[in-house]
Amino acid sequence: MADLTVWAPAKINLHLEVLGLRRDGFHELAMVMQSIDLLDTLQLSPTADGGITLSCDNPALPVDGDNLIVKAAALLRSRAGLPELGARIHLQKRIPVGAGLAGGSSDGAAALVGLNTVWGLGFAPEDLLEMAATLGSDMPFCLAGGTQLCFGRGEVLEPQRDGGSADLAVLLLKHPDASVSTPWAYRLCREQRQHTYLHTEVDFARRRDALRQSPLLHALGPGGRAGLALPPLRNDLQQVVEPEVASVRAGLELLRQANGPLAVAMSGSGPSVFALFGQLDQALAAQAALAGGIEAGGFVSWACRLRPRGVSLEG
Ligand code: C5P
């Protein structure tokens, strides 16, 4: 069994609409999720000693059973019914933690794909999707990634093929001391916005259809190209998190001063914020032009392209 390197990309939300509450206590969502070229790397070395050990270049990250990589490995092994399977896994962390960029979910998705390969298990993509959904709402998207509509609690996927978003790029900002708990953001949303929630499947279905037909998808789809004006991006969690988190407000304000962004928004439950540009050199130019403000605000910044796929094996 040979070693394997797997790439785990971050995602941003180009649309996050809270439709209502579900019977399982989660929120019913309508989202457009987009992979970006900000990547963690997993190096997998299979063993036959039944041990799963994780190491990480970021000492702040838990490497025990709380880590989604370890959970994913344990679930895959138990579904295979082969307790003797083991692995040493090293994670090189580049995606900021607790940022609303699904870094942990993408790492878990990369572990599912990579270990399925190095352990020679042969699970089909549908099997991996089902396992991913039991581990986290964002994890199914992270498997195939690219541009996808995500419904349900995030796990009901409609991939958008041949999107025109390939040239688009993003400038991301995150304050290293800021972190937002996803359950907290959804709780706040429920407290403040529950009066706007829809209650019937018919109403949910109508909103899903509206998103499928939305100007945003037209702009991202075939024929819609960079430079075409994007509509303002909607993130219902931004409505409740922005007033509470100073670095989100400051980051959005800074990005709005950039030259020519197509749109500016918070990703997921935050606190990372991003500006979309028609091309990578525009994102890099904005990063250079805003360097003073980025430093003064204490932000870390990344400029990268959107990515047409999710988890991928090296080579
Ligand atoms: O599934 P995941 O572990 O990412 O969800 C984290 C938390 O975010 C959930 O426990 C829940 O509080 C909230 N959540 C939600 N509705 C969703 C997704 C997440 O309320 N669709």
C-alpha cells in the first residue's frame, strides 16, 4: 500500500439563504457553494496495525477523535468491516480554522477519498457522499466541490456543470483572533429572523426554484463571464453576525474600498469575508492596494482563483 497526497480545498458561500427550521432542529438552507484554490494537504500512509494517528503542522488544532479526519477514517473503516486497517495521516493546514470556509469538513472529505483509495475499499462516490453527510452538513459538498447548489441542511447537492466561473478570483480576509461558532450563528439567526422563516415544503420548493433561476447562477453559468455584473450576494447569517463581530464589519468595509470587486460578502457563518474579482490579477492588485488597511486591521489575506473541483488526489 503506497503513500498518497490529497488536496482539500476551502469553500465560500456565494448565496446562503435560511429557509426555515427542520424537524431535526437543523435549518433548511438554499445555498450556492463554491470551491476556491486555498488548499490543505493530507499525506496518508496506510498501515495494517489498526491505529489511526493524525499529526498537524498547526499545534492549535485537535488531532484526537474530535478531528473530522479521524472521524472520517473511523467511519470508513467501520463501514468496510476491517478493523485492522490503520493509517498515519499528516495534515498541512493552510485554510484558517473556524473561519466559515469548511476547512475541517474538506479535510474530512479528503480523508474519505484518500483512505478509500489507499485502503483499496472501492466505495462508490454515492457511498462516500452518504458517509460525509453523517459527519457534517458541509462535507458532502466538499467531495466533488466546484460550483453547487446545496439544499436540505447542505447535503442535497445539485452540481453546476460547465460553469463560467473558472476565471473568477477571490480576495479573502480573516482576523486571526476572530472565530465564529456555527451553532451560535444559527441560534442567533433563529432568535432574530424566525419571523421570516417559511413553514411548508411548497414554500421551500419555490425558493429552491427561484435560486435555480437566479441572476447569480446565470452570471456564473455558461456564457455568463467575469466582468458581467453580479447581483449583490445574499448571506442570511451575515445579517446577524455582522452587527456582533467587529472584524467582520471592518473586513467588509475594507473590501468595499477595493477597485472593482464584483461582489463582497461574508462566507458561511463567518468570520472570513471575501471580495470576488473577474480575474486573479485584479484580486492580487486589490490585495496590494489594500495592504496598509489589511495590516492596520490585523487581518490575514489570501488571493486565489475559484476552483472547478473539490477534493483531488495529487498527480
Ligand atoms: O452539520 P454541522 O456539524 O456542520 O453543523 C454545526 C451546527 O450548525 C449544527 O449543530 C447546528 O446547530 C447548525 N446548523 C443548522 N442548520 C444547518 C447546518 C448547521 O442549524 N443546516
